[in-house]
Amino acid sequence: MGYYDDYYFKQPTVGELRAKAEKMIKKANKKGENWNPVPVIDGRKIAKSWWGKAWCDNLERYADYDNRLERGRRYVRHGAVVDLDITEGKVTAKVMGSGSEPYDINVDISPLSEEKVNHIVSECSGRLANAEALISGKFPDELKELFLEKGMLFPTPQEIKFSCSCPDWAYMCKHVAAVLYGVGARLDTDPVLFFTLRRINISEFVDAALMNRVETMLANADAKSQRIMDKNEIDGLFGVI
Ligand SMILES: [Zn+2]
């Protein structure tokens, strides 16, 4: 026997799913509801930026749900995620499935620990250009290593909780999986949302990076004046003055 969902409902074809999702979005727009869908994804890659890809790769850690992940990827690709919103520590979404109405999905993610926040701030210290790049909507390549470090910035399975209104009794159904991949696609276009999701105050982060930069500059300036003084002293010794 397949999943509850397969057993009781006829699975929609890709074409049906796309058509249903489009219809639902139009209907919501007419009612003045402001849905924010994950657009249909062309090509094999769900996310194109390295940080979006890194988010998606991290989902492979939920290997227990491999089967659902594969279905989730298919769902998000075909535009089934008709609404997706990222707020502090939370993702709320609607995914079209076999029912006539989309299912409601909630994902809760723990805030990044203070220890990890401090770690990123110190890693970014003296790299103000990075902080500025972040605000302008790009993750600088220098942060790649930090982001790709397992268990550092992306949520571990223990730090994430989800629920879906569908009848599938699996803890992670394909709708949840579609939403998690949808987050990867959304981060492509708006990486700052990552900070929102993990409840990192971006302005504090930038301030801290700036403060560290200033401190580094002052320290360097001190070292420089120290060197000048040393030279003067040496000159003095040789009577050059
Ligand atoms: Zn579901």
C-alpha cells in the first residue's frame, strides 16, 4: 500500500498540478489575498545561487525522508507551492496537492544560538565589504566556507519542526518537502531572508562587522605610528635629525 494520500486520492499529473496551482493563485488574487508563490522552476536546479543550493543540499540531511524529498522537489518545480512567506523563525506556506484546496504548511526553525551568531560576526570582522554586499542582496563568496560548514548556519533536523494539514501521516510529507525546497528558491532572490528566518538581526550584524573593522583599522594605525616612532628613534640614534 502506498501513502494514505495515494490510497485515497488520485495523484494529480504534473500538468493537472500546474493548472490547479495557477487557478488557485488567480482566485486568491481576485479575492485580494496577497499570495507569494514559488514560480515554476525550469531546468534541473531548484536554486541557482550557491547559498540557495547550500540550503537545498542541507535538506539531504533529512535522509530518512528521501522518498518525500524527491516528491517535494517535483512539487516545487511545477509551481505547487502557491504561497510562501518567510518571517522570523517561521515559514508559512500553501501547497497544491491532490485535494481541491491547497494544504497549509507551518515550519518553525529555532533561532541561531548566540555562540553561532558570535562566530559569524567574528568571521566577518574586518570584512565590511561583505556586510554591504549582504544588504545589497548578495552573499559574498568569502562567507561560502562558513555557510557550507555542516551544522553551522542551516538548521539541523533537531532545530526544525513542521506540520501540514494533509492526511499523510508521515512526519515530513511531500508538501513540507516542497516548502523546504521552496525556501531554497526564495533565498536565491532574497538572501537576507535567511537572517530573518534564523532570527539574526542584520543591522546588529552589520554594526558589529563595522565596529570590528574600525577596531582593526585603529589597531593597524597604532602599529603604524609605533613603527614611525621607532624609525625616528633609530634616526635619532644615528644623528640624522
Ligand atoms: Zn502534507
